[in-house]
Amino acid sequence: MVAEIIDGKKIAGEIRTGLKPRLAKLADAGNVAGLAAVLVGENAASQLYVKMKSKASEEMGMAHWTIQLPEDVSEARLLQEIGRLNSDPKVHGILVQQPLPSQIRVEAAVAAVSPLKDVDCFHPVNVGLMLIGRPRFAPATPSGVVELLMRSGNDPSGKHVVILGRSNIVGKPLAALLMQKAPGANATVTIAHTATKEIAAHTRRADILAAAMGSPRFLKADMVRDGAVVIDVGINRVPDPTAKGGYRTVGDVDFDAVKQKAKAISPVPGGVGPMTIAMLLSNTVSAGEIASKAAGPAPP
Ligand SMILES: NC(=O)c1ccc[n+]([C@@H]2O[C@H](COP(=O)([O-])OP(=O)(O)OC[C@H]3O[C@@H](n4cnc5c(N)ncnc54)[C@H](OP(=O)(O)O)[C@@H]3O)[C@@H](O)[C@H]2O)c1
């Protein structure tokens, strides 16, 4: 079997097109959805991610701002900046790009963002709402995975999903989404991590596999059962003298081998990455709608 490729770029494009009427409605009420990204330090990958999010906002006609702070910024100064964005009515969504330098507590930065502007869905209140099945915002990467599954005809309902990785950004919220008694969910979920014994014994039982480990090409063909659906969340740079710049971006899945066995597989790049951005934009539009509703009708 050679797997169908799940085209994240195309599906993300469909989601972005679906946002246009909502953006137009906001504009009719005098509002432009706006996303502010806070970037601390010079981490090249973070700079690239923020640039891609800004470019996508621009393409959608949304307002966007990047607040660049130095690597040695104090936690107090960062929280002050987040507070300023919380009270700016033009800013509907705020994201604080991770990783953050060691002098800043991630939990303090995450909790400082207003839950009504927390378009990454990292605030404990929003995580809790998601867990109990009443999400305000859907966490961008995990909900991007769910959309990839649903829109490629691979409904997780009744399926055994094995997730590799238990981070607060990907693994845990993905498990929380997939276990809900709701459309696009209803899966039986297993999470594997570094303390899991015999990982392959778990992965071989999966109908759907989601790899989010940050371990290049970890998931090999002999760990995947025939006909499984494989979603690769990983983004890893590996040295490659044949590639421009001397490195290549690969996922957590040994793509060439696994695609010979899987029913469907998402590539890296071009899989989950564009979906994360599309879901972030979608959350920002939702945040704009929440703010617009709270503000009431525009003055005549
Ligand atoms: N496409 C996107 O938009 C997007 C968005 C976010 C992240 N990512 C990518 O997704 C990957 C994961 O990101 P993350 O933020 O979740 O990473 P993370 O915080 O480093 O978490 C990695 C998780 O994988 C587990 N793990 C790592 N190596 C393992 C191994 N050999 N065996 C079993 N479990 C292992 C870790 O287990 P322990 O908990 O036991 O340490 C941890 O739970 C990265 O490549 C990242 O770049 C992509």
C-alpha cells in the first residue's frame, strides 16, 4: 500500500478561505481582527514562525504586530508588555512565542495573557474549558491535527489513536481533544513518552498515529501497522549536504518508509505546520468576534 498524502497546505487554504466571510462581517462592524506576537530573543526558528504567522495575517487582511524583546528581558518587563496588549482594544489575539529564556517562567507568561485573547489556548482557564468539552479557543496545533484527520476523511471516532509525546503544547491537548464525546473526537487515546516501555508495541496497535516528539524520523515502518493513518507533527532540522543551506527539515516519522505501509500520511513540511497557522488565524477571528459582540453595535 502506498499512502495517500494528506495535504496540509491545501486544507489550511480551505480553512483560511472559510474565514473570509467572518472577517468581512467584522469589518462591516468596524473591526479588523488583530494578532500580536511577542518574541523574546533571537532564536532563529521562533523568528521564522512569528514571521510566517505575521505574513499569514497580512495575507488575510488582518492587523498584526510583532513585539521584539531582548533575550535578557526580565519577567516583569515581559508581563508588563503582555498587560499593555491585554488592554489594547485593537489587539484581539496575543501569542507569546516559546521557547522563552530561562529567567522567564513559562507558566507566568502564559497566565498573564487575557483568556479572551489567548489564541494559542495555553492559559490554564482555556485549557480547563477545552478539557471539559467547552472550548473557547482550540489549541492551534492539536486542532490542526483534528482538522487534517476530518478533512482527509479519517474521522477518529471509534479509532485507537496513539500519540507520541505529552507536551502541554501538542501531546496533552491533542489527547484532550480526541477523547471528547463530540464530533471530530470520540477516539480511544494512548499517550506514549520517554517512560513508556516498548513503544512499538503501542504504536503497532494504532489506527491513527500522531508523532509529536521532536525526534527526527523516530517512527519507523516496523512500528506502524498496515493501513494506519499517520500524522507527523515534528519539525526537526537535520544536516544534509545536498540541501540548500546544508540542512533539511524532517518530521518525527521516517516518511519514505512509513508511506509504503500507511493508508494516509501527512508530510513535513506541508502537513501540520500550515494547519497550525490556519487555526491560529481562526482563533484570532473568534477573539475578534468575542470582542465585537462585547462592544455592541458600531455607532451610526
Ligand atoms: N507543526 C507545528 O506547527 C508544530 C507545533 C508545535 C511543535 N511542533 C514540533 O513537534 C515536536 C514536539 O514538540 P513539543 O513542543 O511537543 O516538544 P517537547 O515539549 O520537547 O515534548 C516532546 C515530547 O516527546 C516525548 N519524547 C521525546 N523523545 C522521545 C522518545 N525517544 N521516546 C518517547 N517519547 C519521547 C517527550 O517525553 P517526556 O515528556 O517523557 O520528556 C515529550 O513528552 C517538535 O519537533 C516541534 O518542533 C510542531
